Amino acid sequence: MKKMDRNQMAARVAQDIPEGAYVNLGIGLPTLVANHIPQGREVLLHSENGVLGIGPAPAKGAEDDDLINAGKQPVTLLAGGSYFHHADSFAMIRGQHLDFCVLGAFQVSVAGDIANWHTGAPDAIPAVGGAMDLAMGAKNVLVMMEHLTKSGESKLVEYCTYPLTGARCVSRVYTDLAVIDIKPDGMHVVDIVEGLDFAELQRISGVPLKYRETARA
């Protein structure tokens, strides 16, 4: 089965972010989106530790230890970018000034619930951090994740079994197999990777999916 790699997934997300959008990229996979914003498109990338105007990842050897994102990864700053206190950063989030956030996830439910911070593993992060604020504060919540767990279970679920980050907040999910919108009547497939038919996607996903024949990545 052909799957999108992580950079292809990031490019697919970046394709859908419009000109002039204010966007927070969550820790992990979503940070790759910064490297794939289409040339000439102005998108203002935000990090909750207090940075606005983030650019692509720096070249190796050009990292600045004083310029990092919320995941402590080195970033670049575009012309006009700015730094500010993290309290102001969270005021932007909670005040619904972000058009989009892109989050990773362990599970997304058919109702748009997201669980992305705790699995019960002993080495799991100890608290939800800023993800809960982003899930409920951003105008549009996009999820970027692999379709299946390492053991082959679908991350699309009827009900989340892990602690929730946010309830009924996810609008679109990008996986290595498909792009899926979450609407009041369920999950609607927008794109499917080449070589995968809908029947197989439905079987793999394990939750009801709706489909239009023109859907294709």
C-alpha cells in the first residue's frame, strides 16, 4: 500500500492554508508544515512560547539557540516577525485570533473529539500543555497524523479512549492515507492516496466514512 511520507503530508496540509492566515503548528509532525508553505504565500506562523512570523527550519549549522518553537526545535524568523511574552501568546490563542492550528493526535473521533497528549504510558508527557487551549481557541483545528498505530489499529475511532484534549473541535484530518472532513453527519473523505480504493480505506479505518467518487489525492 502506497502511503504519503511525512513531508508529503506536510505539503498537503500547507496546500490548504490560505493567504494571510495566522496558524499555530503543534509539536511533532505539524512543525514540518513550515517547510512547505507555497512560495509567495504569506502565512503567519505562531508558536505558543511567544513567536509570530516563523519561517522554515534553519539549515544545519545555522541554528540559533535563542530562537526555538514550543517543542524546543530551532526555527527561523521571517522579516517582520516578532517575539513576546507567552502570556500574550496565550491571549492570542484564547481570544480566537488564530485562524488555524495543526495538531498531532493519538485518536480523533467521528464527532471531532481529539486525544493527543496522554496514552497512559509511563514515559508520557505529564500534562496537556497548550494543546487544550489551541484545540478550543483556534477557529479551525486541523489534525495531521498517521492513519494507523504501530500495531495496525485505526486512529480514527467512534469514541476516544484516551483523555480528551478537546471535544467536537476538529474540522479536518490529514493522514498518510487520506484527507477527511469532520461534519455534523460524520466523516467525509476528501482525498485518498493513489492506489488505495475507498472500500479498503473503509476497512482499515473501522469507522463509517462517506465518500464522493471524485476524491483523490
